[in-house]
Amino acid sequence: MFYFDFACWGRMLRYAWNESDPGRKRKLFSLLLLRVPLIASINALSFALDPIIFPGLRKTEIREPVFVIGHGRSGTTHLHDLLYRDAERFSCFMMYELFWPALIPKKLIRLFARLDEERLGGFFERRAKARSDARYSKTEDAHHQAANYPEEDDGILTYSCSSGSWSLRIPDLSVVGVHYIDEWPDRKRRRMMHFYRECIRRQLFLNGPDLVHLSKNPTFTGRIESLIEFFPDARFIIPYRNPLETIPSLLKLMQGFWQIRGVTEERIQNGFRLISEQSLHSYSYPDEVLARHPEQTVTEIDYRDLIAHPKEAIQRVYADLGYEMSPEFEAILDEAEAKTGTHETKHSYSLEEFGLDEAEIREELAPLFERFDWPSKGFFEGPAFEPTPTKGITTS
């Protein structure tokens, strides 16, 4: 069944009611009272009909899914961008697919895309791309986004009101926080995770049941125990980057999203505090959980190695996971290696800008600082990454 978090929906409505800015209040109420119920209802009905219309769905198995987790801004996106281009091996969600977790709407969208390409020369695809480019242009330098580009699985829960993406509109994580899933009441946690597993099953049915699901989610660091419970054969790839860089970088990114949406400075500062606390947990918790599960396949990547030598880093990942690398994918990695260091960014940030104390972070995460020998960082700029070409919407 389709999962919907009525409690979080109610908290967001109360938050919207107390919003002081009339314009933001209208937008939030329009979204929560009109768009969310409409799309959630369509998704719920479609989700229920999927097994009836597509009986083969029940036989689709999820085998050894790969989860790229780690603190935000630690290279998870870059790593995911490289891996998903091994198209003969991996399946993942494109951004537009995250809003329609059921099979029926995805099938209809792909049918329309094929007819648009064949009959109209891609007229609607061009318009959709232009709209997507305009929408995400303000944050392009820090995080590449596009409708037909891979995104975080967490987005599949957007219209279930259980996605971290709601924090882009509502900076109060006590209202929309979905990081600490492993601490949720068991019944609620299991319902949500069962729904997520069924979303992956539908995506594999759509893309190819022999493929491996590839997921990239910084927020999943707080639900790693649940991932192991629901996907016992899961494999984890964890990139590690100096938290003296990642924490202010994430805060800078969120600041940009919130300012674009007109969030007040007081609420932004409260959001900074909650994200900073969550960030420390994102570093320490996976280590704690995986120490209890030595049977899991886990491979770690030093962010510095990923940036300096992406091909070598991916080769190590494939060796750890027992994958053979095709000549086609190796050529893609050669191209990525050649582009290393060619993209400049204006995304700059510092610890002082957000009132962060280096000594406190070092003390809290001392074992990781010792393991990776991270240096001090008072100010950091870049690097960002050359966006990889998109696959586009598959029309098969």
C-alpha cells in the first residue's frame, strides 16, 4: 500500500499556519492542501493497481542493491553520477520518477515521451528541459539537478510527506526531520521501509529485473540499520570527506535554497543548528551500525582520492564488490579522469561563517580524524564537478 505520513503533514500545516510571510503562507497551503493530496491520491490508487495490471511485478526480485551513503557534500553525487553510467549494470531513479513512485504513471510518462520524440520531434521534451534548467539554475554551481537526471531515492517519499526534500521549504527539522529513521516507532518505520522497498521493486520491473538498484542518499546515514533489515544482501559505498569542509558546505547549500524561498533569518539560523547536530550523527552512526554487522559488504572511499583519480577509485569499488568492468564503462571513466580539475566553482564557505568550532568537531569525530588524517580548514572553495551527460527519459 502507498505510505503517507499524516503526522508530518499535520505538522507542516501547523507550520504554514504560523508562517508570518503572507506569500509563503499561501504557497505552503496551496502545496499542502491541493497538490499533495491530489498527487498522493493518484499515486495511492496507481500503487494499488500496479500488481493487478502488471502481474510480473510480484516476481521481480531486488538483488544486492548498492547504497551510496555519507554526509552531504562528501562526493556522494559525483560517485553516483559515475556509477549510474554503467547502464548495463545499474538501475536508479531519475528525478521526475521520484514524484510518481507507481508503475502506471511512469509507464504513461515514458509512452508520452516516446510519442513526443517520434511525432513531435521532442517538442515537449525541450520545453520541459528549459523549465527544469530555469528552475535549478540558481543552485547549479553547488548541486546539479535536472528532471531526467539521477537523484536521491529519498525523493520517492516526497508526496508521502516523509522526504528530507521538505526541509528545502521548511528549515525546522523538528517538523520535517526524517534523518533518524532507525529511532522511529517500529510499526511506522517498518511501514515506510516496506513502501520504499516496493518502490525499488517497481523501478527494477521498469528498467530491467536483472539490473542492480543503485541508490545515493546522504539522509540514509540515519536509517542504515533499517536498510540492512529490509535488504539483508545490501552493499554500501561510503565516501568520507573532511567534516570541516562538508558541514559548512552543506549549510551554505541549504542557506541558498532557503533564501530563494524567502525563509526568515531566524528560522534559517535554527535550521543551521539542527543540521549541524545531524551532521555529526551522519559521520558517527554508520560506523556504529556496521561494526555490529561485519557480514555486510562495505567499501570506503577517501574523497580526495575520488577527486584526484576517479577511475582508480571506481576500480577499487568494483574490486571490493566483485564486479567486472566493461570496456564501455572504462572508457567513460577515462573521460571523467581527463576532466578532473577542469570545472571551477563560486561555491565558497568557512567554519566561521556559520559559527562552527573546529575543536568541537574534531573532538566529537576524533576516531575518523585519526583514520583519515584530515587537516585543518578555515576556508574552502570548491571543487565542484563537471556535470555528466544525462541519459534522458527511457522510452522502452
